[in-house]
Amino acid sequence: MASRYIPYGRHSLEPDDIQAVVDILNSDWLTQGPMVPQFEQAFAAYCGARYAVAVSSGTAALHLAALTAGFVPGDEVITSPITFVASVNCIAYVGAKPVFADIDPFTGCLATEQIAAQLTPATKGIIPVHFAGQPCAMAAISAIAGEHNLIVIEDAAHALGSSYTVDGRYFTTGCCAHSDMTIFSLHPVKHIAAGEGGVITTNNKEFYERLCLLRSHGISKNPERLSSSDGPWYYEMQTLGFNYRITDFQCALALSQLKKLDEFVARRRAIARMYSRAFQDEAALALLSQNPGADSSFHIFVILARGVDRAELFKSLSERGLGVNVHYIPVHLQPYYRETFGYGSGDYPLAEEYYRQALTIPLYPAMTDDDVAAVIADVRESIKILS
């Protein structure tokens, strides 16, 4: 049994992050206070979007985005099978049909040509997933959406701090230049932590107002939105909403973390470069590629086991104290999606082949160079033994 453990991901908290939370705990507001809009404004500014709406989780962000998009029963929405189930569940939550498009085997992201192949008259939206922190080909996806009048919701739960260029123009993921909304996660293993939490960015004022309404029970106190008023206490429930609010102390932590995001992402990229150099000539492994013009923020680092058995490699690395993981089991193979929508093995062969090989190794900003060297040595030694 290994004497040390290196998880695949973890948060990085410093005394100032903790103090930011303590300050809120000592204040008059624990929730529904001024820290939420303060964080939202800073987040929107970082991404280059007009609006940001903070919510209780990335899953809540996806759900509200799907509701705001207007997806309803009878609609089809295209997304990737290589993602966490929440990316797809949000489509099912609103009664629409999830339709998968296969992946680009070189990047793990949704393949643009596969999206085009899945379009039908019922298609109403696309949810591209920026897998592992790698931005999808958003300009091409936006062009498809524009041609067919589709809503685009970027799932950037992995991709805060990433960017891409189109025809020499620079775009920060979340700016919504090529989408209607973008969602992010504030889970502890993501780029910034809030315990739990999520954010939706958009440039559409109507979407922004709808998101805010749905986040808090569908209730509005805005005098400009009320049909009548009995006094300053008056409020109206104008639609069926949810309690998807985030707290002030979570936003205090997230805001403190946001100030360090560029530092976190730089370290993630440095670790990814070390891994890429170490494994680029390893015959038993393959690595994911980067889209031209894209700059991943590397939420995770995936190696593809092509010369050794993935399960045996997983076992060997686990025994050596590495918190390896697999991202992800293709969603169309989950029992719910098999039984409810009739998906099955062989439907998306590129995603399924990726899954048979994929293994996530540790990557997080607090990893030292010695930690990275230990991971590299353990991977190499395990391959040597298993080959």
C-alpha cells in the first residue's frame, strides 16, 4: 500500500479565502445579501459577458439554462455522450429529448460534423461540452445554430479560464460571443471553489431576467415587473421557479478564488505541459489534442491506454496512491438513457472507444513538481510492468 495519496483533483484554499468566509459569517447577511451580486459582477467581467447569475450548483445552472432556452416536450437537444450526466439530465428535466452526437476522438469534444448529422426538424438546441477544459469549435457550432435557429448553451463546467481565437480574434470562454448562455461549476475540484455552486453567463437581458426569476421560486419584487401592488412588501410569483439560490458566504469564497484564477490556470497548464512532454513518446499511451486556436484550462488530464489494459493500469496506479478516475462512462450507456430513450452499445462508437481507454491522472494547482514527477514515474513503472 502506498504511503502517500495524490487525488485526481482538489481545491486550493489559503488564509485569505477562509477570512473572506469568516467576514461574511460575522456580517448581517449569510444569504440573499450584497456578496452575491458583487461576485456575479466580477465573474461577468472576467468572462467578458454582460450578465452572470450565480446559483446553487452547476446542475442547477444547466437546469435553469434549459428552462430559459424554452426547451419543451417534443423538442430535441444535441449534446455529447462524454460528459457528466448533468449535462444531459437538464434536457430530460424539461421534457425534451436528449440526442447525442459522437465526439472528436482527438479532443474528446463534440464533433461539429456529428452535430450536423443529428439535426432534425425537432432540433431546438445544442449543448456543447468543453471537455477537460478544452473549448469546442464554437464558431462552427454557432454557424450551425444560426442556420437552423437553435439555442446554444455552452457547458463550461470544465473550462473556466480557457479561451480560443477565431480569425485572429480572442474570446474568453463564457463571453457568449458564439452562444446564448454558458454554464460553469464551482465544485471544489473545479477551477475555483465555492463548496457547491454554479454560474450562468449571458448577453441576453431577457434571458438574464428569466434566470433570476427562476432561481428564486419564480418570485419578483421588482416594481417594474409587478402587475399590481399592495405596498412595499408586495411580491408576485410569476412562474414556477426553484430555490436555486447560492449563499453570501459561498460567493465570498468564490470571489476570493476568482482573484487567483489566472494563477490557478497557469499552474494547471504548466502541469499539463510536464505530462505531455513525459508521455508524448510513450508507445502504450495516447494523449488528447488541442483544437487549433484553443487554450485549455485543463480541469483534468486524460491519458488513453492503448498498449495496456486500462482496468489493470487503473488498479496499479490506485495501489501506488494515485487518485485516478475515469471521465466519463458514456451517458447513452447509463441504464436510464437505455431504458427511457432506447440508446445502447454501438450507437456512438467513437465515444465508446474513448471510454475503453480513458484514464484521468492527478492535476490540480497545489501539486508540487515532486508530485508531478511521482505521477509520471508511477505511470511509467506501471506500464512497464503491465506491458
